Amino acid sequence: MFYLKLDQKSWAAGDYVTTAGYALSGTVYSDEALTSVMDLSSYTLKIKIYPKERPDWYILTDDADIVSGSGGTWRYKPTINKIDICGIYRVVIQCSKADERISAVGVKGSDELLVRNTPTIT
């Protein structure tokens, strides 16, 4: 198991981005203390998001991008209708390569994402 720390703690429901600077992002670590970054260079990544109280029900499973393989950093640019439902969610980054799949999970809330209700202006 790897460990995950998100850069953001909240997101606006219904928002979507094309600019990398506004993407959801975080770092994967090899230790629970979140001190040793995991080298992601040889992995492909998937982001999975589920309600905090329902770990059996993913609202999102999609590809995530590696920002810096040696730095353990990743990002996900949500597209339209990807993160639309308000609530408190947990994020998992699934790291895969030949004959290996390891999930990066949070420690003490480091994987929690608050999706806030925001008014839509049309």
C-alpha cells in the first residue's frame, strides 16, 4: 500500500478544468508518515473517488496524469459532469504496471475532499 496526500481539501460541485494549474492534485508516498515520496515513473495512474461513508460505491474512476514521476506527484483535470454531487469523499490513486497494482490511500484525512454546492450561473 502507498499513501496519499491531496493538495486541495475542497472542490466546487460541477466545476471542470482544462488548465493543469486548476486540477486536483497530490503526492504519493511510500510511508505512512508522508515523508518518502514514491517514484511513479513506471506506473499508470487511475483516480477513484467514493463517498466517505460508502467505500463500495465509486462516483468516479478515471485516468490521472503523472506530473513528476520522481517527485511522486499527479493531477486530475475533471471534465464536465465528472464531480457533480456535493459531499465528503475519499480519493484513491491506483498505481499500476505489469503484474502490479497498488492503491495509494490517505492517512488521518489526507485523502478527504469536500465537494461543495455552488450556484450555477447560466
